[in-house]
Amino acid sequence: MKFLPFFVLTWVILNVTSTIWPFELAPSFYRWAYALPAHEVWQVLIQIWSGGAVDRLYQALPILFTWEIVFLPLCVVALNHRCAVAEREHKAIEEERRQLILKAEKGKVDEMPERSGSEGAPSPVDEKVHRFEADVQRDAYSPSVPPPV
């Protein structure tokens, strides 16, 4: 993810430069930019603004629809992957917290003197462990504040 800004900046520069001057005046090397979506959006806007005088929709619309058809499923797959990774990380962090609390409870039990008459009452650390276990079972993207009852 740390290289994403470089790719996005390159993508933006390529798309903007494809709309600066007509390809008919550029050397044939630059004609590969016909496939970029910004140039095709520019062609559609020229069609609209000129009232239909420059008809390039036969070329622009198939290219734009191809971009849509190819990259929409890729976006869905990427989003599902990101959600799965975030959920795994969330569960790992919660398990680590739970283990730390259990270790702290074990250390406190060894150091604490015996209490008389309160053996049935749970300790505050037990309540924290129970809350963390409930959070781990909860979905990663559900609200962190429980709804009012």
C-alpha cells in the first residue's frame, strides 16, 4: 500500500496528458492513450458541448464500458480481501489483549490475599476478560457501542 500514491499520481498524469491536445496532431506513438478513460470522457463532453458536431461516441462509449466491466468486479474482490484482512487483524489483536488480561489476572491471583465471603463475586479482571471475549465474537465492523436496551 505504500506505493499506491506513486501509481495514482502516474495514473492521473497520464489521463490528464491524454486530454491536452488532439491525437491527430500528436505523433502516432501517443495514440495508445485512446484507451485511457479520461480521453474518452473528454470526447463525450466535446460531443455534448458541440451539440453533436463531433461524433466520437462510437469510439468513446465502448472503451468506457470496457473500463467499467473490467474494474467493477476487481473493486469488489479487492474490497472483500481488505475486509477479510481487517477482520483477521482485529481478531488477532483481541486475542492478544485477552491473553494479556489472563496473564495479569494470574499474576494478581498469586499476589492477592484470600478474601472472605466474596468467593462467588467475579473480579473486575474477570469482567474485562468476559467483555473481550464478547468483543471477539462480535463482527469486526459492527458498532463498538452497544445499542440502548
